[in-house]
Amino acid sequence: MTIAATLGYPRVGPRRELKTALESFWAGTTTEADLLASAAALRAGARAVQQGAGIQHVPSGDFALYDHVLETACALGAIPDGYGWSGDGPASIATMFALARGARGSAAEQAAGIPSTALALEMTKWFDTNYHYLVPRLSGATRFRLLHNRWADAVREGLAHGTRTRPVLLGPVSFLLLSKGDDGTRPLDLLPALLPVYAEVLRGIAEAGAAWVQIDEPCLVTDLPAGADAAYRQAFAALAGAAPGLNLLLTTYFEGLRDNLPLAASLPVAGLHIDLVRAPGQLQAVLDAVPANLWLSLGVVDGRNIWRTDLRRALGLLTTAAAGGRAKRLMVASSCSLLHVPHSLKLETGLDLALACRLAFANEKLAEIAVLARGLDEGEAAISAALKESDSIVAAARADVRLHDEATAKRLAAVTPAMEQRTTPYATRAAAQARRLSLPVLPITTIGSFPQTAEIRALRAGLARQTITQEGHDAEMERLTAEAVAWQDEIGVDVPVHGEFERNDMVKYFGEQLSGYAFTKHGWVQSYGSRCVAPPIIWADVSRPAPMTVRWAAFAQSLTTRPMKGMLTGPVTMLQWSFVRTDIPRETVCRQIALAIRDEVADLEAAGIPIVQIDEPAFREGLPLRQADRQNYLRWAVACFRLSAAVVRDETQIHTHMCYSEFNDIIADIAAMDADVISIETARSDMDLLGAFEGFAYPNEVGPGVWDIHSPRVPTAEEMAALLRRATARIDASRLWVNPDCGLKTRGWPEVKLAMGNLVAAARQVRAELAA
Ligand code: GLN
Ligand code: ZN
């Protein structure tokens, strides 16, 4: 019998229950027991929904309070010193949250022995998704040992509720490859010390009563570093014998296996999962390569996008796989964990009906997986109604004239290379901008947003519920903007911003004003910790009916003589943080957005805004996982950014901003974007990232973030000055800016005021040192 399976399920809860539980715990209004009870209820709900939908391999251990990589590190004893962990026994919840968020000097932390200076671990994007994981820090001093078999516990928890689950374990090689080594430690070298702990985990899982364990090795779809091949062989040789009777399912996702296929096919496991959504073409090669007695788990239902599965097409792939005697050892699954899609379409009542019919969120995908498994076992006829429905939806989508806009197509066809090119080179522009802006050395700015307070949320809610009028809402937004501008003037921010108070979200705000977009009400997807985003859906051609931000930027500029920075979200990020239609190439969708942003840039310039920032925080995350695919992506992504920016005159300064970006491998392309100024995340990595800019001799200006705003800790002026000094040692001060490393919308005003005060003091201090 074909097994219906998922690789993981959303954690936040249909109504973001996890967010509520975490935030009230952090605020001190609930206890640890309350938090754990909420988490257990979410897990119980997830098991019930999946089992109820006909999923036979229900995942467990995929849940995490903050992040599964962090929980894995904590369970395996990979906890650096300085977080209050005594060295034996499980890590406390205070230790785990300090690793995730940095210390905030609370009483609970003090009680747990966590110094108030403890910094959060580095956070980075999970492969090419918008989920962020915490990067485990390993060193020669790391002593792996099993502190807490969270996977065995998860199995027992499921069984106690009548569900035999399949625990999900981040595999040892991917765990090490995703970690960072301190003091010259190469994480992969720690494999021999790590394997006995993994073996113990597996024994515990088997004893708890699981028949299968899912071992995620997503790194198998990437270009492997030297030594990884041997590491995989060594690891799986050790794990294969660890718990007799426990079946190991090796899972790969987000890409095809390509040149790693022979390696994956040779590992001693009971089953292999492959992603047939991203890489349907790999099926035949996989069938040819794997031994006949291996279980194959076929990821045919998209875990990364919200479109319904073309069931007939998927069944075709499955039928191919079932030929040649393999039928008895197949699983039908989501391509990857469903973590990356929202919970359920049921809550969405406001969507265009024709569009809603084409969508499937996590729960709807469960039904697709189950029906496909049934179709494979019982034949097409058994699922003919579902196939017919799927066919008619595919046909209706193809025939929907609303998808195509002729004016947009014409404009796209008329784009010339000159439209992607500023009129003069950076040096010439920089001189014109210097004359216009007359900024001091180390100019101070922020990334754009200021705190989104309860007051602002209430205003937005009031507008939605029509308890206040649009005029009333806008007047309040103007008041907040005016206050923010006055405060920036007062403390000495050289390039102020309007504060983005009127924006709910940096993608949604624009999407709502563009045609071609649709929005969900509850389509939340976890980004990091308690932070969720509800990605818009790009379902038709994108165009801009009217200016989107000019009124706010112009209002803010009218209040100050300092040069106001207008804020826009760039085309690549607009694309990357949306669920995108699949009937035309992503590149085409991105170019459509670029034209819309270009119009906005032109309008801002015409309204007298001297600086425009086009945020591209998702630029790097769009990078294909494989080197071989990157050049093509970078070609069109850079071109789209340039198309959106290159409309302005020399004296108008273009900024861009990126967060959590490792630039070493793409610095030439970042330079090719040709923004006059780029601000980046560097505070958490101690200015490490600047090495890339220095080594490449990055030609334009850089604002390395000196305040890690993803942590609630307020840095001192001295700390920020120290970071600035390190930056001036690597990049000429004449090309450096001073700014936080991201927008401040998630922070509170008290900490923003303190930290910005310190930031201004740090800039002044270092300016004085430079002058001396
Ligand atoms: N301008 C945006 C803000 O300040 C940028 C956010 C981001 O990079 N994620 O919020
Ligand atoms: Zn940012």
C-alpha cells in the first residue's frame, strides 16, 4: 500500500496561537507551563488534522518553540558557554530563548545565570526560503551528548494520543554544514563525536515505538563542500546499524539531487525522499539509480507554494515510479515540510472565488496527498471525481483572461538596455549628490520603519472595522510621522525617514496598491520565532494604477530641511516574499514589478525627494541553491533592480538595503546593482560581512549595521563605536554610513530612543576620532 506522508506541518497554528503564546510568555503574563501547554495543544491539533485527512506517516518532532535547528543544537549539547547552561541536564527554556533572542536582563535570566550581555546566535535563512534558523556555534570545546531526546518524547506523545508518528530529525551532516565553527573549528570534523549521539537518539526513538524516522539532509541538494561525501558515507554507515528495526527515511528537498544522486542512492537507508516539484526531471534518474528494495517517497505536492496540485500530472509521475515492480514501496508526500505554506484555506472568506478554487494551503494539500496515494493503489477510476475537478480547475486557470494585461505586455516588450543604466558612473553621481545633500562624514540614517505600536495596530484595525474613517486614520498617521521627523531632527539623524507607520507590511502595502495581487486574511507563515508573514499571492499581471508612497514622503519632507529618504520595496523582494503564479516565468513577473516600482521612483523624484531607498532584503534568498543556476538568476534579478532604479537623475541618490545576507559569493552582482548606498546586516556577525566589500573593493557607499535590531538588547554607544572603528579599518570612512542593521518596526520606542541616542553618540565619537 502506498503511504501518504507529510514532511512537516506548520507550527504557528491556524490563528497564530504560537505567536500569542510566545509573546505573552516573554511579556511575563503567562508561565512556562502555560507556554508548554499551548505548544502541546498545537501539536495535538496538527496530528489530528493530518491523521484525519488520511496521512499515514504523520510527522512529529517537527514542532519547535522557536526554531528546530536551535532545538536540535540544544538537545545535542551544542550550547556555547555564557548562556547559563551548567553543562549537564537539559538546557532551560531561558537558555534556549537567550540563544535565540539575546539576553534582556530579566529576572528569569538572572535566576538561570544568564549574563545580561549574552548575544543572540546568528540567524540566517533556511536554504532559499524566508524561514530563518539560528546558526549553531560549535568549537573544539563542544562536547556533544544527548541532553534530551525530544524526538523520542514526540513519538511517545503521539502514541499517548493514539498516533504512531514519524519523528523528523535534522540529519547529522546537514546539522554540521549549517553550523558555524568558532576558533578555526571545521564543523564537519566534529562528525565522529556527533554520530554516537545521533545513534542514541535513534535508539530512543525506536524504544519509544516509532517504525520510521525521517532524517532530513537538505544539504544533499546543494553543491557539497570537500569532505561531505565521505561524511555522508560515514554518518549513514553509523546510523544504519544504530537501532535495528527502525527504518530510516533520508529526505532531500528544495532541489534535485543531481550529481549527489549516486551518493544518496548508495547510502544504507530504508527509503529516500525526493522533491518532484522543484525537480520533476530527476525522477527517471532516481528510479535508475536506487536499489529495487528501497522505499521511494515522492514529493509531488508543493510545500513551497499555494497552488492546487495538477492531480493528473502528479498521478502521471507516480505511475511512472510505480512501474517495474516498485509499486509496493512508494510514499506520496509533500515536496518538503508544509512549514512554508499557511494552515488552511477554510478561514479565507474574502478571496476572489475563481482564484480561491485554484489554491491549496497545508490542510488542502493533505487531502491531495491522500487522494493521490489512493489513486495509485486503486487506479484512476477510484479518484475520478477528484481528477475531473482538478482538470477543470487547471483549464479554468488557463482560460482566465484576467491573468493577462495587454498594456503591461507592451511596456515590457519596449524595455531597452538604456532603461537599466544610470546616466553616469557612480563617481560622477556621487559628486552631484554630495553637492545637493551636503552630508557630514559617516552620515546617520535608519532603515526606514519605526515601531509599529499597539496604537498603530488599533488604528489599522479601526479602519478595517470602519470605526474610524480614512481621513481620521491618515490624520493620525501624519501626526505620528511629524513626531518621528521632529525627533530625528532633534537627535541628529542626517537622513531622516518618514517611519512607515502607514504600512502594515513592506510587501503587502505595495501589493495592495498594485493590480495582479491578492491577499489572505490568515495566510500566516513563520519567518522566525514568533514572527509570521502572510505572503500575498501574485496571480495576474502586475501594474501600478497610481502613486503609492509619494504623499507620505512628500509630507515628511515638508517638515524638515534635511534630505528625506523615500522608502520602497524592490522588485526581487516583492517577488520573493509572495506566492507567485507558475504559468509564466518568475523573471517576467519580476520585470512587471520592476516597471511599477520604476514609476514610483520617478514620481518620488518629481515630488522633490532627494534619496530613494529600494529595499531588497530578499535578494540573496532568491539565489538558486546550485552554483550552476545562479548566473541566470543574478542576471535577471540585477537587471530588474536596475530597471526599477535607473530612472533618476545623477543628483538623486539610490539606496538599497539587505538583511542577513552573506555576500562573499555574489559581491560582484551586488556591485552591479549600482545602488549609490547599500545598508547591510553586520552587527551580529561582528562586521565579518564587510570582508567581502573590502576584498572586492566595492566601489559605492556602504552602511554596515551597528545595531542588531533583531535582538531586544540595546547596545551601548561604545559597542557601536567599536563596530564603526572596525568598519573604518576596512572601508574608507568617506564611503561609510551609520545605521541600524534593519528596520525598527518590531522594536519598542523606549529601546529605539535609547539605541538611536547611543548610535548618534557613537557616530559623533568616531567622527571626532577621524578628524583628530
Ligand atoms: N524599510 C524596511 C523597514 O525598515 C526594510 C525592512 C527589511 O529589510 N526587512 O522596515
Ligand atoms: Zn533588513
